[in-house]
Amino acid sequence: MNKIQIIRAICLILVFNCFSQNLHSQEKPNIVFIFMDNFGWGEIGAYGGGILRGAPTPNIDSIADEGMKLLNFNVESQCVPSRSALMTGRYAIRSGTSKVPLGSGLYGMTQWEYTLAEMLSDAGYTTGMFGKWHLGDSKGRYPTDQGFDEWYGIPNTSDEAFWPTNDLYREGVHPQVKFAYLMEAKKGETPTKIGVYDLEAKARLDGEITDKSVDFIKRKAKEDKPFFLYIPYVQTHLPVEPSPEFKGKTGNGGYADVLAQLDHYVGKLQKAVKDSGQEDNTIFVFSSDNGPEGMEPHEGFSGPWRGTYFTGLEGSLRVPFLIKWPGKIPARSVSNEITHEMDVYATLANIAGGKVPTDRIMDSVDLTDFLTGKTEKSGRESVVIYNGTDVYGVKWRNWKMMVKEINDMFAQVAPSALPKFYNLLQDPKEERPVRLTPENLWVRYPASQVLIDHAKSLAAEPPIKEGTPDPYVPKK
């Protein structure tokens, strides 16, 4: 072989390697996952809101036009357990993250949990998160300790934005009574405090999250590795206050201004994906962590469902879920099949070539064939309903069996001497419990079996206790 032939051979090898790398990266789609905070089922146009709420949402609605809209996508009833279920593919009760930490002490996921970000990172993804975490605010429990390569946002919740301007606030009376901070970090780093998280910072944060997300898309689209971008916005958790540039924009009040602002931000993210040349190879998701706010004057809208977060009502559990993946998910497809945020884990693992853990009980169902139109069934028939550590009931197909009920987060829990049954097709607002007359007595068996099987799984693998420190290793 002469020199010219050697050079040609080297060039062919280089071209082949480059082609192989590009082909490999295209086999694994990028993932952009928008996760709203306390955002009701009925807020956006695709679910009957939008202009009804004072602001059209064409950019968000376009995801439904180009992809799939789920009508029965379920989440946990509070912020912390919902985010935990998404990240772990497991009921939050298993992870010791079943409720918002209203008391003091250690909280969040142990490092033993194998998060969605860790799974995708191990599958070859670059991972970025910009927004609210709420799964731990101590060493070893920040996003960059749990699989994310970079993060900017807040570790906890937006309630704390009220503190800096509250005359009654007293800093230093307890180690956990301190101003909240905007923070950022890279994997392996101790997060850096950027500034105090106050009401002004809260109003502008979603805009900053969007800009940083757009920058992430531009940077990572140029690389050979696929990327996972997780965007947990801080709206519409109270205080629901628009950024200065959107204040008064709709003329329909602050909540409508925030909807208009959000739709603009989603449009910017969609444009960034399109401009990067990665649109056909990107899964784009819009969803929420739980139902709407219920505190004046920040109330959201749950559409045809009754209730807000911190309840077991459908308004608490059902949230928007829009997903598009050009050429893979049929456009304008709609389903009322039961799905749950836990199912995101197994679904993305299948699509991305990741591994679902086998050393622990997993509750995630793979929805790939369902989302891509290969089957009309989701593969999930039931969901156990939790509010904190308490089981409130179970959803089974179009039926709901409730053993405890609460109308809002401040109401008194009403346990039932006998379970109450609701047919969600005939009574979407859960206003008329169905008497189990002889023709319907059969429903109690499949619904009860869900709870029996779930209780057996908790006995087989006892849940991690809330506040468990690291390192945690389950007992064999």
C-alpha cells in the first residue's frame, strides 16, 4: 500500500467514525422536560383553558397539535413526593419523600436512590437542570449530587421568597431558618450562592431559567452526546407574580400575565430546539408536579376536576401532559388511559438505552408502545392515592375507591366507615359516591386487590424512613 492509499484509508476511517458517532447520537433522542409547579389541568388552551383564563397559550398548545395529549396523567398530591416519583420511578413512600417537610430536620432522597438523571447519564446523556429541586438542601442531596451535570435554581420551594421582606421574620432562631438563595453548581461541586431568593427574584427566575435552558440547548446540540434538559419552573406556585416585562400585558390580571409569560418561554425553548437542528431528534414534554394552588389570591384552575393540591381529589392528581417526538409519536393523538409520572422513568430508559434498577421495587410502567401508537393501552390500570404518608384510596380503570377524603389542604380529613366509590366517567367531580348496589359490588374486589398488593410490596421491601441520613444501604 503506497502513501496515497494509506492517506485515503485513514480518511475513510475518520469519515466512518464521524458518521458512526453522529448516527449513534441520533439513535438516542434529546429530551426536554418542562415541569410546572402547582399547575392545574385546566390552565392551558389544549385542556380548555388559555383564553378562558385570560391568555391564549398557542406555543404550549402546539405540543398537543404535533404530538400526544394525555387526559389521565396522574402525579402525587404534593411537591416533594411528586418530584421524587418522577426522579425514581417509585412511589415516594418507598424513598422517605412522601410529604413536604413542614417540620425541621434532614429531608430529601438518599444517595442510594438511582435517579432519572443518573440513569440517563449512565446511558451516555449530558444532563442539565434549571429550576426548583425540592428533594434535599444538604450536602450530597443537591441535583448535582444526584445525576445532573449542571444546575441553576433553588433547592427548596417558593414559600421562602416571602421571608426577606417579612417584618415578622427572625433569622437565626433555628439552623434551618435562613434566607433562601439562588444557587448553581456543576457535578461534584459544592453549590454556590448567587443571591437571596426574594419576591423580586421569584418573579424573574423563570425567565432566567429559560435563558439558561436555551443556552444549554445551543451548547449541547453541538456535541456528539445526547442531552437531557430538566426544566422545573417555579410558576405557578405562590406567589403568582409575573416578571416586570409581562406585568399588565394581558389586562386580565397577574395570573393571566403569568400564563402569557409561560407560553412565551415555552416558545423560546421550542425555537432553540428547532434552530439547533435537533427538532426531529428531540422529545419535548410539558407537565406539572401536582394540581393547582388553592390559596387566595393565587388560585389555579383544575378544569372539570374538583380540588387542589394536598388532596386525593382528581384536581390534585390529574395534570397536563403533552409530549411530542416528530415521526415517532402520532400528531394530535389523545388518550384517557391511566398513566403516572413514575412511568416516565421506564419509558425513557427504554428509549434511551438506560437500565431500570433490578435491586429494588420499581413502580414504573414502560409507555413506549403506547406513546408511539403501537397499542391503545397504557399498560397501567391503577394508581395508589397517597396524601403524605397516608393512603387515601386507589384509582382502578374508571373507578375510584376512597377510604379518606379531604376537600382542601386546611380541611379536616374525613375517614369513611366504608369505602366510597366514584365512577369518574359519570361523576368527574366526585360529588356523588356510588352505592355499591348488587350490580356494582364486583368493583370492590379489583380495587381492593391493588391496595393489598401494594401493602405486600411495602412489607417485602420496607420504605426508607423520612430523614434517613447517608450512607443508606437497605437491609437484606
